Amino acid sequence: MTTTDRKQANLVTIDQIDADDALALIDEAQAFKAGKQVTLKKPAYAMNLFFENSTRTKTSFQMAEMKLGMQVLNFNASTSSVTKGESLYDTLKTVESIGVNVAVVRHPQTGYYQDLLNRKNLNIGLVNAGDGTGQHPSQCLLDMMTIYEQFNHFKGLKVMIIGDIRHSRVARSNAEMLWKLGADVYFSGPKDWADPQLEKYGQHGGFEELLPKMDVINLLRVQHERISGDANASFNAETYRQQFGLTDERVNQLKKDAIILHPGPVNRGVEIDDDLVESEHSRIFTQMQNGVFVRMAILSRMLRFQNFL
């Protein structure tokens, strides 16, 4: 399978997508948002295999699949044969064998897809819905769509990603794509949770200093499930809010047209004050709405490759 084929057959990492690809997917997502509809040439089947908890991503993919006319098979990780020791490859090969065309997978193992893509006998379409602390390509693209709707460009936009960056697949995917699209990327938050690997995309700075200069504030939650016991034991939500939270006082420092993003779930009163979640600057629920249309665009590309569209 060529690089081009692999790009169309699967989407597992932002490394697969250049700026032109991203803009093309955003354009199709906007068309779906404006009412575009498609008709499948033949029945297509999807399965969403989530080995980590999810509300937004899982239901968003389900809605996208249904809007495209796909039939969705249920999957419950806790009752699957994985609990008996079956490998992820064998699980995917099984569902491929029974007729599933696209598998959307969220998995706690960073880079779980590497082995799968090297398997010549696995032909099911694969979408990465989040891998450990690795990548989250569909969340990245819906964030890009939301930014593009506000500003109609990326070149020179100042975007700050703040919070638990080290453990965030959203931070990793967004930083890379924003850099590709020509935005100026900044990081902030606890220095212990900074990620030196992302320094090639932007610089780390003080929250208070950067805030008034930013066009986009990309907030991240503290990922307690990925943090060591000692760090969790010493974590104080109010202290974090005072140091790095977007509070009612700090929001007054924002540019008039600046927007707030958050991949969710939102911890109100920690990384953002409760009444700011749905404020005039916030696009948090717009992101969720856009997620359906971006995922329709991602799935449509794969369905076209498989000759369903």
C-alpha cells in the first residue's frame, strides 16, 4: 500500500496530514455542516472499539457514522474477548472477517496502531480516536475547523495551549498541526508538565504574560489518570485555578475576538470558571458540534477509498 493509499485508508496520526489535507478536510466538514448529504453505493459497517472511557469522541463518531448512512455495530470492551487475552490485532481481524469496514479505536497504549499498520493481512479501515499520550487526530481537526470558522485563516494567529501538556495527546496533535498551518504556538502551565519534545513547535511562557496577546486559548484538563500517585496526592484544585485557571478576572484580559477551546471533559472551577464555559469567548460546545462534521469528512475520505462513495 502506497503512502497516499495509507493516508486515505487510515487516519492514526497528524503526521499523515499536511496543511493542504487539513484544509480539504475542514472544507468538506463545513459542507456537511451546511447540509451536504451523501448516498452510499452499498451498505457500509462501522465499529467503535473504545478501551478507554469517552463521551464526546465516541458519540460524535457514532453520530457521524449514522449521518453518513453507515450501520454501527456495538462493542463493549469489558465483555469482549480482549478480557480473555485476545490481541487487538485478532479482535480487528475478527470484526473485519464478519464484515466491518471501518474500525474507530481508542486505546490506552501510546502508538498501539504501529503494529497494526505493519500487518499486511489487516485491511479494515482504521481511525485512531486517541492513543495513550500520543495522538488525537480527529480532535485536532475539529479544533482547527473551529479556529478557521472564527478567523478564516491560521497564518500568524497566536495560539496558547495551557495545562497538562506532557500527558495530552490533544496538545501534541494540535501543536504539530497549528505549526504546519502557520500559526504561532505557545505553551503554558506547570513546568513539571511541560513537554520538551514540543519545543520545536513553539515556546513555553508565563500564563499572565501571554494571555492578552493570544487569539486562541486552548485549555487542557489535568489528566489525573496518567499522573503518578504522589503528584495526584499533592494536587490542589484551587491552587491550580489561581495559578493557571481561566478565571472571571483573567478573562477580561483577552482580546475582543479571542476564543476559548477545550477538548473536554471540562473541570469547571479548575482550568476554567463555571460561567466562562458558555461565555461569548467560548467555543467549547461549538467544538463538539463541529466534531460530528469533521468525523464525517474523515470517514467519507475512507469510504471513497473503499468505493462506498
